[in-house]
Amino acid sequence: MLEQIHKHLVSELQQNTRTDTIFIITAILLNLLSLGINSAMAGESREDTSLFLVMFIMVTLVIVVNIVVITGLLKGKQTRGKLINGLIKMYKDNNVDKYYDSSLLLNYNIRYNLFILVVVFIGAIAIAIPFIVR
């Protein structure tokens, strides 16, 4: 039974990693795409209000997607912490905890914070630069 629980926890960790990867890649690609589109339209948007409206819609999309991604990453961080803590408890109960360095949890938390910082920073650039160019 323990082996099945262990496999399930490890499987959940792998799924968590895949989901977080999708969130991060989606946010970065959307932010860069929005930066390119809005920067290309920025100069023309002074005279053409429809282009300015498109820029505004793209900015709104960036904000909404980044909020969803950051929320997803924060939930992923919590989930990973719970799963790893469960594994650590299981390892302690079976006297094999010496083979797992529990400081990895801190490293994962730092990594999540860095991913969130990257998403926020690129999102802010994607929003600010086109309006500066405008």
C-alpha cells in the first residue's frame, strides 16, 4: 500500500511540474507576443484610435493571463510543498528520510518565486514599453 501511495505522490509532483511549466511558457510567450504587437502599433495608435483600442485589449489580456498564471504558480507552490511534506513524513516513518534532503523544499520555493518574478517583470515590460514608445 505504501508503494502505491508513494507512486501517487510522485505522479502528482510530476503533474504539478508539467502544469507549472505550461503556465510559465504561456505567460512568457503571451507577454513577448503582446510586447511585439503593441510596440508595432504604438506609433500609429496616436492617430488611429482603433489601434489604441487593440493595444488596450492586449494589455488587459496580459494582465488577466498574468494574474491567472501567478495564482496558478502560487497554488502549484502550495501543492508541491504539501506533496513533498507528505513524502518526507512517509520517508521518516520508514527510516529512509536520510536519503532525502528536506532543504530541497526551500529551493523549490525560491525557484517558484523567481518564476513569478520573471512573469511579472516581462508582463510589466510588455505593458510599459509600447506606451513609452507611443
